Amino acid sequence: MWKRRLTTLWRQVTIPPQTTDERNVYFLYAEIVFASILSAAGSFNAAYVLRLGGSNAMIGLMSSLPALLAMVCYIPSAGFLERRTRYMPWLVGSLLISRTGYLLIPLLAFFLQGALPQVTVAILISMTIPSVFFSTAWSPLLSDVVPVRSRATVLSWRSILSSATIAPLIFLVGRWLDLIPFPANYQWMYIVSFLGGAFSVYLVSRIRPPEKSASAISRPKRVPWRDMLGISLLRENRTFLRIVTNTLLFNLGTWMVGPLYIILFVRQLGASDGWIGMNGTLANVGVIVGYWAWRRIIRKTGENKAMLIALPLGCVYPFLVAAVPNLTFILLAGFLINLIHPGVNLSHSMIFLNLLPEGKKLTSTAVYSTVMNVGAFIAPLVGVAVSEAIGITPTLVMGGVMSLVGASLFYLFPVAPALPRYPQCGASSGSPPVAPPSALPLALLPAEHSVTPYEKE
């Protein structure tokens, strides 16, 4: 059985795709491999800032300020893109600009000394602005180019490919950072990762959305302010309003404790870069196994039921870290929790894509992302402040309780029925050659997902 599957996979990877849909899926699979090189380096951003002498407050700002910028920019970017007849050039250009920051960071050490951590954080945060343009158009692009019957397969394989690339890379990068003197170790890491990210941008540029999507996104030059702010859209689409509300409240606890993990690991438990790499590797192995399993569970149970099974299990990580603050145990906990997260990410992303209103996909994505980023801006600042007052461990428990309360909303106020179950999820994209970018993240934002529970891409 496995020999037949590997043979089929090899043929699908090596034989050039024939149709436009097949080519689009092929490029979606290929680009995530190279994007994952950049993601592996991004997993060390917070550790780099800490080793430069950055403060805990800077780590909190790295989590919260990008959300503030995104909150301000999402809806205007959607209005701008919906007035364009072709959004692909803007999607590709904004993605390239956002990744150029990873080329600037290693050059800073040659020109700056005392202000190096502050300027590094400023660059990482400023990369959010072009990323907003990309993220606004990405989910509608997936909805346009991936057939409904193939979404579970394509999204899960993108995530599997991403994790399969990141898992060995993040381990090797961690070893590299331990062996090579600082800061040259980080400088070379960022340069190589930028090259991988740049080639990913090229592959994204080869994706061709159908012609009908161009006319679907064109909008009048002037629209009422209620439409621009998304008020009318939420009133007219009650199920979309429900998934926005449920997701926001579910993620507040996760965002609140997000920046605390790396502070706990490095500053209190003494984690090395090698340990951070090993933690990321095990997390990605968990994601690979998780997506392989949850894709089959979703096929049997449907998206809604699978998400309800996974949601409460996905909230236990902060409780585990708080109960046993031991680096070896945390490696195991990170692996186990990432067996569960794909159940939330994959089912939620499929439901979300299905609920995007036709003709308003860009605006609805922007409204959703804006609301999420309100929470993503406030919660990390609150988490860092609370941890300064009562300690990291009690704050982790508080965040876990908040996540459980948020998960209960999906039981009390269920979202609309998801897509019908398909016995097969599309032959043309049933094997690889997935974040981020592709499926929705644990934080359930419509952008590339992150597999480590403490670091957002």
C-alpha cells in the first residue's frame, strides 16, 4: 500500500501538471517548501532579540504591535484591492517587500551597536504592513484556485510539507546557532532564509486565479462607510459574524500567553538555541502526524464535529507547561499538542473559506483579520503586564482557562454547517507537492500557520 502511494506521489511531483487547476495546486505545494525555510529562521526571532539584550517588553511588543498595524490596515487594503481588476501583482509584490526585512536584519550589526535590538524589533514589526496586503488577498486566492472538493487535501498537504521542511531545518539551525559565534550565526541564518523566501515568492507569482475571480473582486469606486468597516457585511451574514466572534474569544487566552513561552524557556529555564530548534522539530513532527490523521478524521466526521473534538484538547498546553516547567517535559508536551492543533486548524480553515461571501471575499477576510488583530494587539500586552505582577506560571493557567471558555462558544453557538464530506478529496492534489503561506494558524488568522505554540510567523 505504501509503495503504491509513494509511486503515485513521485509521479505527481515529477510529471508536469496539465490543467490550470493542477498547476495552481502544484505551485501551492512547491512554494510552501521554500517559504518554510524562512519560517524556520523566523522561529528564532524572539530568541535573537533576547540575546541582543532586548527586554521582556520588546518581546510583548513583537506580538502586539504587528496586530495593531494589521488592525489599522486590513480594511483599507481590502478596499484598495477590491478596486483593482487584478490583485495578484499586489499580492506578490507585498509578499516580496515583507520578506525583504529578513535581508536587512543581518546587515544591521555592521552599522549599529547600542540600538541594535530596538531597530531589529522595529524592522520585524514594520514588515507587518506589506504582509497585510498579502494576507488580505491570500484566503480569497485559495478560495478561487482550490476546488471545494480538494480543499482538505490541499490545505493538509501544504501543512505537512511545511512541517516536514521545518522539522529538520529548525533542528539543524539550532545546532548551527550553538556552534557558530554570535552574531555571525544569526546573520547567515537570515541571509539563507531570505533566499528561500524569495524563491517562494517567485513560485507564488506563477499561480493563476480563474478569470471570473477578477470580475468578482471589482467593486464600485465609492462604497458606503458601513460597507468599508464591514458593519453591513456582518449584519447580512450572521453565520460569518458567529465564526468571527467565537474565534476571537477562543484566541484571547492563546494570544495573552504567547510571548511568555519564549521568555520562560530562555530566561527562567535556560533553554539554548539547540533546545529551541529541537522543540520546533518535535512540534513539526507532531504537525505532520496530526494533519495526516485529522484529514482522515474530517473525511469521516465532517469539519464541525472534528473541530469540536479538537478544540478542548488544544487548550491544554499552557496547563502542561505551568504544571511541569521542565525543558525535557516541554519537548514532549509540544509534540503532543501539535498532534491536536491540526484538527482545529484544518477544520476551522475549511469552514472559514466556505463562509466567505461571494463577491465580498476580500472585504470579509479583512474584517475578520481586523477583529482578530484587535485581540492579538491587546492580549500579549496584558499577558506580559499580568506576568510581571503575578508571575508567568499563574498567567499561563489564566490563559488556558480563557481558551477553554472560548472553546465552549463553538458548542453553545455553533457555526454554520461546513462543507459536505467527500469520499475522495480530489485526485489532482491528493499528494504533495501546504501556511504562512496556507491554512489558518492556531491563532486562526487567515495567514500562514505557525506550528510552535509560542511563536507566530
